[in-house]
Amino acid sequence: MKDIEMGAIIIKADKKSNKLLSDLAKKLGGNVINLADEQFEDFAIGSAMDAAKTGETVDRNSILAKLRAQ
């Protein structure tokens, strides 16, 4: 038997469209998780942070100097 690869999508839409899309996803056998705006923003920020990771580190004094300069 082949393994079924599963994924996820996030669609941000108005309330009426969200209801329609949610109902469709459920009819197709998908799981639907509703996110509050704050949860969506947290996810988006985390995703952007992951994409921007460089693997480099910065020493503490350098960060504090930048913060003090502002």
C-alpha cells in the first residue's frame, strides 16, 4: 500500500467564504481548524522568521549597542 502524503493549506478570506471553504474541505474528508487573527499572525511571523534564518549568530553586546542607539 502506498503512503499517502498529506499537507496543509491556509486560506484567509471573509467569514462567508471561510464557511463555504470549510464545508467543502469537510465534505472532501479534510480536517478544518479555525484560527483567530492573532493565531494566523503568529503563524505568519514564525514562517517569515524560518525563511529568514541565516544560521549566523550575533553577540549580545552588538545587539545591546544597536538597541541603545535608537
